[in-house]
Amino acid sequence: MTWLGRLLRRDRVERQLDAELRDHLERLTNDYRRSGLSEREARRRARLEFGGLEQVKEECRDVRGTRWLDEIVQDLRYGFRLLRQSPAFTFVAVASLALGIGANSAIFALVDGVLLKSLPVREPQRLILLDDGSWTNPIWEQVRARQLEISDGAAAWNDVRFDLARAGATEFVEGLWTSGSFFDVLGVPAVLGRTFTVADDNRGGGPDGPVAVISYAFWQRRFGGEASVIGQTLTLDRTPFTIVGVTPPSFLGPSQGRSFDVAVPLGTQAIVRGPGHWLDDRSTWVLEIMARLKPGQTVELATSALRSVQPQIREATLPDGWPQPMLDQYLKEGLTFVGAAAGPSGFRTRYQQPLWIIMAVVAIVLLIACANIANLMLARAATRRHELTLRLALGASRFRIARQLLVESLLLASLGGVLGLLFARWGSWIIVRQLSTPRSTVVLDLTLDWRVVGFTALVAVVTALLFGVAPALRMRRVDPNDALKEQGRTFVGEGRHSIGTWLLGAQVALTLVLVVGAGLFVRTFGKLATLDIGLDKDAVLVVDVDLSQTSVDPEARHALYERVRAAAAAVPGVAGAGLSLITPVSGAGWNGPVELKDRPEVPTRERMTFLNSATPGWFATYGSRLRAGRDFDARDVDGAPAVAVANQTFIRRYVKGDPLGQIVRFERGPEGVQPVQIVGVVQDAAYRSVRDPIPPVLYLPLLQAHTKGPGRLNLSVRAASGSPVLLTRSVAAAISQVDPDLSLTFRPLAAFVDGALVRERLLAMLSGFFGGLALLLAGIGLYGMTSYSVNRRRAEIGIRMALGAHSSSVVALMFRRIAWPVGLGLVIGAALSYWASRYVTTLLYNLDARDPATFFGAAVFLCAVSAVAAWLPARRAARIDPARVLREA
Amino acid sequence: MTTPKSDLPQGTLDLLILKIVGLGPLHGYAIAQRLQQISRDVVQVPQGSLYPALHRLENRSLLVAEWKLSDTGRDAKFYRLTRKGRAFMQEETNSWHRLTAAVGLILDAAEGEPS
């Protein structure tokens, strides 16, 4: 029998041991009886000769080698019984542990999914990424031609949204343009059908025509997981594609935080987009380029291999129309590879710092919870002291008693950990939903893998040690003799320097850090959310108009724009409409340097202006008022004098005197320097993002001088009243009457603005929530401490009152009790917050990380919470009836 | 109880038990009886302390036990020597003889020495 078997059959083993020993005693007794002794005498002699039955049993158990396990089972049983006996304590302890551990697991699942996890592909550590930014397709084709000199193969891709609809309103799916080598280089096989071959990537499609590979999730969602999906046709941007394969469920795409539904080869863009494709465009920077290291090759070796062919790559891909200095820079700038085991991700860059901060926050919350439970355990240990010392006196070893206390802690922590894991699943799911914006759905692999479960288990054990060690250590210092004499009347947690006081002080300090942090993030969010961006965000519906499928000639485009605008403006309920090239606060931008005649020495970087093209009525649509001059009108068309409207910042920075009628010159890409006359000044409004300070912006008439029509335009529609979203249907109908080949995407402007604040909202929400949780925990801790103190000093208070102490002085007595830990905690907490502020500076908006008002406010708030927590039990102390207490004593 | 009693040297009890059980399967009480008979009441251990030793030997797979009907009409636990136990007993017996011979030599020599 193995020790495990013996443990499992413990009862049987015990029964057999008992039977064996009794059998022996019986035989011995019988022999004595037979030799003529009386029954009683025979029994006495037998027992004498045999020795103590229980001692023998104990020795036999020792021999078994399962004693420690037996004892732990005993400890566990005992622990369970104790927890059942004090349900209130158990509930508070398990609930705060579940919250603390759960919060840690939830955030860790996110940290794991976003920051730590590698791509689910073959040997992800061999993947490298062409660093810093995106690349043009001509660059990719040059890299592709030399990929085997550089590495073990290279791949490129670009995120895109495809429209599944055959006509009319759009139905978007997340798409990827990929090189033919993409799935092979990443090492992602097909679970059904095949992935791409290099031939599929030929311009205009491979031997099987335009083909598509779909993701597992999309296969399940749209095709119900039918195997017959292979060979079916999928319409993407009005072009039919043949589905040839399905990727494994674990593969969500190359970038974390984003998933894909459909991948198609880059070369098919020539069919989908027609002449509008960017495959030969030397200034369209959209591709990510990844490569796989040869066995044994390092990132540095791959980079130097790339550098050796860099001149050819650069020479062959010089962007058109760039000024000479920029071209020189382009040729010079070294290409670099970086490791990319986790895939590239803008999402990761954006959320790295916030995630670590929140991870620290939840760790602190758990520490606060631990301090609470340690205090509770200390108080309980005090009331159990009599029981424990009795056991010591009866011969239990100190180790055994300390272990008993630790086992109880572990029991609590395990219960908390299991509940916490459930809480974590739910919590991380909620957070991911909060991260998604109308424009990008965030998808993360958050399945509970061994790392999250392992992390939770580790946290639970460490937690148990943290709050279990203090009472266990105290136990070791008790002399059983003294303790027995005291009859359980002594208590711990007294005096200025007791463990309890220090725990409470630490709790207050950590809570202050979290409250200060929450204050900073909430105020940042508040500032951003109420920022005056100069746009009526609640009145405007933004329509993305995709012109790539229209049959209208580029020459006749201007007329088409005007027809679209007029059709939208004529819809009932529409107060105004305008078209522009760039959508405000969408993240998109277009800029160029302004020529300053009188100050030619100013470097290019310091004389940039942002640009946009708009139709008449566009400013009014956004509620932007003209400060001087006029809006664009019917005069500003091709052939008429070039005009512009500038915003106030532009005027302040670049124009002297009366701006109206002045000529400004700016560099406009390949068209060179262009002079325009300022005919109007418009009030400042946010351009690219809500957060950025408002930049100088020069608006040009959309209907003037556009040789090649843009593939996309923004149509903005202002609702006369009510929600602009309600206009969607009628505007879509009106535009499809003008040209049914335009595909349209509708979004309210408010969605862009809110989408820009996702990170700030998340930080504010989480830090606020956990700050509140910390306050609650600290409050419970203070309440418990005071309450305990009141109970312990009942007799003393009774006597004081009998001698004439006023009830207010009793309350003051109780308050003095917590003044020391709270004061100490505030000082330490302020110092900690001051130190930690350096890590959050970049996440704040218009707010100093050491903002005195926030620090002061947090301290006052914390004091108020402490006062309430102490006042509740103190009031009870003041109501003690001295007569009753004295009678009890 | 008149004969002087000696304490058993460390480990000797195990060897004695193995030797006794080696003659045939026995239950605990019988082993205790034989121990007393063989040692002619010189060696006396409290009978209870036999059991930890028996269980230890069982744990080390030197003995196996099975429950069989005994003369009292009830099941009793009978111990039997395993092959491993027999080998162990041989080895221990030899080393016991070597040790006692050596100790005897030293003691005899010491007595013969003129002081």
C-alpha cells in the first residue's frame, strides 16, 4: 500500500489497527485468566504488560509516514468547522479575498492577453517585424524579391474593412490584405481547405481567381461551421471571392486586440479597387512587414542582412514628388528588424502603461484586503487564545499550532481564489467590452489558461501567507503558563506599536495612494469629456462615402459631390450638410509646411499647418462660426482664384495684420508651393483628436483643383433636432438615388469623440472602482478595529462613565485610538503617492500628477471615511450603561 | 520477574522479529510469546512496542500481513516473511555475528591484559 492508498483507506487502516491490538490484549488476558487469575486481575496485568493502547496506536501511526497528511486533514476539518461557526467573519474574509484575488486575475488575464502572450503560431519567437511604422507596397515587393537573402521568408499585411453587401447599406467585416506567403511564414495551417500560395497573390488573382481565407470564428458565425463552405463565393467590396480555407480557432490575426474575419491576397486589390488600388503607390504607407528568422539567426543578423540590400530597396521605391531633403533622409534612414513574438499591436502600445498601472492598483487593493483579514485573524486569535494555549499545554507543538493557523488562512484564501476566478472571468470580459469602440472591436484571447489559473493560485497562496503569518508568529510568543492564568482575558492589537496599528496605518497609506490615483484619472477624464472641441458633437451624423466603385468619371466628380451634398441637405429633418476630405477627430490628418516670407529661417517642423478640403456649408454643419470674412460658396470652383479659410490658431501663428485678402503659401505635396488667398476666419475646433491642442488649420474648397478624385469622402449631416442617428435611413435612400454604387458608413460624431476617450474612461472607471473598493476595505478595517477596542474596554469605559465621564469624552477616547494609525498612514501615503506620480504623468490631461488639490481632497475624503468608520462603534461605546457593566464585573 | 532484564540494543528487535516470523506465519501475540520463550525471559519489551516494529517492517516490505481465521475463531493478522525480508535477515544476521565476534574478542583480550 502506498502512503496515498493508506491515506485514502484511512478508516479501514484504523479499524484494523484497533482490531489487531485488541486481539493481542484479549489473548494476553485469556492466558492470565487460564493461569488462575481473577477476571479483573487478568485484565489489569494484561494492560500493564501491553502498555498504553493509545500510545501504541500513535507509535504505529507515526510508522505509517502519513502522519503529516493526517494532521493536515485534521487541521482542514477543524478549520472548516471554525469557519462555519463564525459565518460573518468567513463571509467578510472570503468576499474581500474574492474581490481582491478576482481583480488581480482579471487584470492579469488582460496583461497576459495583451502584453505577454505570444501569437499562436509555429515558433513565434522567430518572428521579426520591420520596425517603426508602415510601409508601401513597392517597398514590400522589393523586400519580397530579397526575402531569402534576409531571412527564412517574409510576409506583409494590412488591416482593412470589407463590405459584404452586394448593394446598398454596408455590412462590414474585419479583413486583411495579405501577401501570398503570409500564412506559411507565420506558420498558421488551415483547419479546412488550404491557405494562400504565392501564385494566389498575382495581380488580378491566381490560377483559381480571387480567393479568400476565412477565420474560424467567421466560419462558425456566418456558415454555421459547414464543411461545404470551401468553394463558396463571398462578395467583398462588390467583388466575388472564392473561399479556399479556414484558419484554426486559436489564430485571431497578426495584431493583438484585433481579430480578422476574411483574408485576401494583396494582388487581388487590383480587381477590387480597380485603378484606385495602391499597389504601385509609393506614398501609401499601410503595410506591416514581418519575417521569420533562419534557424540560429539573431534579430541583429537579420537587420544587417537587410541593411546590405537596403540601398537597392530604397532606390527602387523613392516616393514621388517628395522634396530633395526628404528623399535624402529616406535613402539614409536605416531599416531595422525587431522581435515580434507577440505580433505588432498599436493596441498594446496604447494600453501597456495603463494596464501595468491597473495591475499595480489591484495588487494594492489585495494588500489592503490582506491587512484587513490579518487584523481580523489577530482579533480572532486573541479570543481563541485560551483554546490555543490549552492545546499548547496539552502538548501540541508550537509548530503544529502555527500550522493550524496557516491552514486556516490557506483555506480562506482558496475559497477566495476559486470565487475570485469566477469573478475574474466576468470582470475581464466587461473590461474588454469597455475597450471596444464603434470603429474597432477589440477581441482578445482571454480563455482561462494555465497561466491565469496558476497566477491566481500563486496570488492566493501568497495572500494566505501574508495574512496568516502575523497571527501565527504571535502565537509562538505566548507562554502557555501565563496564557492559562489569563483565562482568555487578554487581547492583542493594543498600544501604539502593535501589529494591528501598523497594519491599519499601512492600509490607510495604500488607500490614499489609490484614492489620489483615482482622483487624478477621474479628473482627467472629466476634463476631456467636457472639453470644448468647437464641434457640435451631438448634432452631427458622419457618413463615410466610399467612391471606389462608382462609374462616374473623375472629371465629373465635382458635380457628383454637389449632387450628393444637395440630396442629403434636402432630406427632411436635416439642417445642413457638407462634404470634406478629412473627418474631424477621426485620427486622420493631412499637413504641409507654410512659407513664411519674413522668417525663412524657421525650420519646417515649426511652420506646419494642417489642411482639409470642404464644401460650402460644412462649417455650419459642425456649428463652427466664422469670425471674419465668408464661407466657401459657388464661386470657389475650378479655374477661380484659389482661396482658403483659416482657423484662429493659424491666423495667430502665421498671419500679421488683417488676415482677409492676404495671400499665404504652403507646400502641397507633388503640386509644389501653392498660393491661396484667405477669405474667411473660422473659430478653432479639434482637428485630428480631442486630446491634442488645436493646431493651425487651413481649409481649402473641395471643389477646387483636385485632379484625381479621392477614393473616400466625409459627408457630414446636421440634424435639425433630436438624435442624428435617426437620419441614417433617409439619408442613405437619398444618396443611393444619386448614385447606387456609393457605399456608405454611418456614425454619429459623438461616437468618434467618445471613442477617442476609451483609454481615459477605462482608467477613470477602474481606478475609481478600485479606489472605492480600497476605501470600503479600509473603512471596514477601521470599523472592526474600533469596534473591537470598544468591546475590550467596555469595563473601563463603564467605570469612567460611572465616575462622571461625559459621552463625548468617551467618543474622543475611541477616536484617539485610530488617530495614530490614520495620521501615520496619511503621511506615508502622501509620500508614496508623490513618488508614484511619475508613472502616471503621461496619462493625465492638463493636470499635474502632484496636483495639490487632488492630494488634499483625497486626504480629506479618507479622513471623513475613517471618522464615519470609527464613529459608529464609538457611539455604541458612549451608550454603554455603566450600571450594567459594573454588575457584570 | 526475578531474572535481571536487559534493554535491547538498537535494531535488534527488528532482527529478532524477522527471525521468528521466518519460521512460519504468526500473529502478533504469538510473536510476542515466542520472543519471550526464545530469550528465556531475559529480554523483555512491553508487548505493545512490538507493533510499531511490526508495522515498520511491513512498511518496508520485509513482512507482509494477511487476515486469517485463527484458533480463537476470529480473524487475526498473520505476518509472513517476504523474499526481501529473508535476504535482509540473512545480511543482518551475518553482520550481527561479525559485530558480536569482534566485540567479544575485544572484551576477552581486555580481560587477559595485565593491568
